[in-house]
Amino acid sequence: MIITMSPGIKPGDERVQAVVKKAQGLGLRTDVKVEPGKRFSVTQIFLLDGTVRGCCLAEYMFESMSGVQAVQRVTPPRVSVFHNGNGGPHHITLGSIKIGEGLPTRLVAGPCTVEEHVGKIIDGLVKGHGIRWIRGGAWKPRSSPYSFPGFGERGIYLLLKAARKNGVEVVFTEVIESSHIDVVRRAIEKTDFKGTVVLWVGARTGNPLLLTALGAQRDFPVMIKNGVDDERVQALYDRAEWVLAGNNRWDSHGRLDARGSAKRLNDRLILCLRGTRKTDPRSPWRFSPNFHWNNILGGECWAPVAMDPSHCAGDMKDDLVMKSIAEALRFDPAFIMVEGGYPEKGFNGFKGHCDVAQMVPIERMGKVVEMVREHNQTVHSTDVF
Ligand code: PEP
Ligand code: MN
């Protein structure tokens, strides 16, 4: 990596020294060069492989440092969920808010699938409860071809139009194949949605082509859920690695082509714990909770960790989803994603088409907000949610 400082900053400047110190602290070697110009000199810091390889570090670790004008990658990135974080936890900005380790937990709510009345639900969540981050799936991978699969492209338009109308700051939606990325991009343009869209990969669809395509673009932050059958934390890292590798190119000898490969990867990556296939058929939970994975993830990887207590519990009976939310909050996630809408009777007698058993009724979302607020008050001394 080559770090170019703003014109006029000399090698002895404390901002250069700060970059050198950080790079060396991370295990790199440094070489400071000066290109004298007519009016200004330009100082560049070459970061060379040391005990850690330069390709394993992300640009963002230097980009935000004082005096840094540009960070240029020379070799293709090979950022792993382990190495990227050597400089401390990686915070990601969604809308106007930073998320990640040590920051307050946020709430994302919305229906499982986007349906005709999505505007009514979003209106209820935003105006009724002050929720600003919304979820909704347009493409839903189902286990039976006879289950409702979502409205696809039309669903994205319904979702973004409603989000725009209600001033939603961040929208989360699922993509199940790489062509969906462009469909979302087009819909954003056409609906003129100004917020952030986070694309997520579900528990049943982590195919490498999709993950690679998500890593190769930088328009959308990406959230990866753990797979239904994941037994180990490593399986989640493996999915993340496909995103972090970006799209590499290979030459005709089968060697990695440094010049043709992505120079910048997408490291706005969030991991999401949503439970794994349950082993005890008598358990009331739909999946076995795996929120405790955060104890491992937090210690060894840098990505913010979110949690999905809705799919983990799978049922509102006996308030199971509420209990699942309480359980997730114990692990201080970056955010929780909760399915909410009209499970019983709703707008015009409407009832959701998908995952209604676990849907928190809109009128009970206030309780969820309160739980997140209480958590933030206790742990982060703030009452945001
Ligand atoms: C969802 O969030 O609606 C969903 C289908 O989740 P998962 O992939 O975790 O089952
Ligand atoms: Mn769902």
C-alpha cells in the first residue's frame, strides 16, 4: 500500500510519524519517500510486508488518519476477518450512525417479506415508534416451491418507495443472486431513495458467486447471516472471506493477477447470528440460539456482529420472540433485526404471507424499542435505539 500525504506535509511531520507508527505497530515495514515539487513536496509512505502482509490490511485503517490524502493499494487485498481488525474494532457508518463494538445497539424492524401493504407497516413503525431502520425481503428463498417467494423486483420498488416516503434512513433487504445487486441499484435511482441500503445474504443462500459479487462492489454494506447448518463459528468466517476477497483475476498460468484484481474491496461487512438448526425436536425455539458465538467473534474478528432474534425463536407463542430479543441483547449486538407487522388482522383484513408466527405485532413494537433503550441505558449510558 502507498500512502500519500496531503501536499506540503514533510517526512518529519507528526502526521507522517503517526502513520509510520501505526503501520509498524501492525507488523508492517515502512519506507518514507519524498517527491520534491516546485511549490510543495509530496511525502509518500510505502507499507511493505513485515510480520503481517500488507495485503491483509484494509485501506480504511489509514484513510481516516490526519493528513492522509490517498491510500493506494498495490497488491490485491487479502483482508481476512482476523487481520483487518488489528487496528481496533471496525465501525461502520449506516445512515448517520456508527455501529460496531462498544457502540449502542440499534433496532432494525420490518416485515419478513415486502407485500402490498408495506407502506402501512413502515408508516406504523416510523411514525408510531420512531424506528428509522427498516427491513423487508423481496426475494425469499423458501424450502418449498409452493411457498410465497416474495415479489422480487416489484417488492424492491414497493419497499424503497415506502422508505422514501417515510424518511427511512437505512433499509435492509436480502439478495439471493448476484444480478439482484443491479436490480436494487436501479430501483434506488428510480425511486430516488436517499438513504443507505444494506444487502444481506440469508441463512440458506451463501453461494460463493453471490458473496464474491457483494465483495466486488462498494455501493452497499453487506450483512451475512450464519448458515442454518453451520456448526462452527468458522463457517461464518468462511462466508465472510468470500466477500472480503473481492473479485480476483487469474492470469493464463493460473496465477493471481495483481493488476487485474480488485484494488479495493468492500469491508463494510456485518455478521449476523440467527440461530442454527435445532437438534432437540421438542425445543420450542425454531432454531438453536447461537448468540453466544459473539463471545468468540468479538475476541478474534473485527466485523460488527448483529443478531436476528426473530428467526431464532420463530414463534410469538409464549412471547418467545420477546425472550429471544432479551437473550440477544445480553450479548450487546451492533443491532437486532426484528420482524414486525400485522400477524393477525391488519390493514384491510390483511395478514402477512410469510413468517407470521414470529411477527411482533406493530402495537407491541413499543415494547421492543423499550428493551433496546433499556439495554443502551445500562450498557452504553444513552437512550438511543
Ligand atoms: C429473513 O430474514 O427473513 C430470513 C429469511 O432469514 P434467514 O435467512 O436467517 O432464515
Ligand atoms: Mn423471515
